[in-house]
Amino acid sequence: MSIPFGIGRLLTESEVADYLCIKPSILKSLRSNETGPAYIQLSHKLIRYNIEDVKEWLVKKMKEREQYEPVNN
């Protein structure tokens, strides 16, 4: 079975946690709160993340942070 065109590499929860330098439990919490990167739930316990979705989520978070950082004069 091949991955459909347009779907990037799929990562496990552990791989994404390592990529983001966070604990898997934090990633799970982000998922539960619907504040983390988009994910694919293949079964009750089988979660995968598209690497492109993770990168897009990071860029969005960086832009949000820039909006709230004080400007130094």
C-alpha cells in the first residue's frame, strides 16, 4: 500500500516529540486540548503526524509569539 500523493512522511508520536524536544506526554496533552499539530488517528492507539503539518504548526506558533513580544526601541 502506498501513501497518497500529497501526504508527506508520517511520524510516530515519539518521533514528533523528539523533533519538538518535548515529552510525548506533552504532545498528548496538546492533542487532547486541540492546540497541537494536526494528526491522523488510524486507530484508538495509533496516531501519526504528517511532518509538513508539524512544520506548519511550528511556523504558526512562531508567528503568534512574534505578535506578543515587546518591541525594543
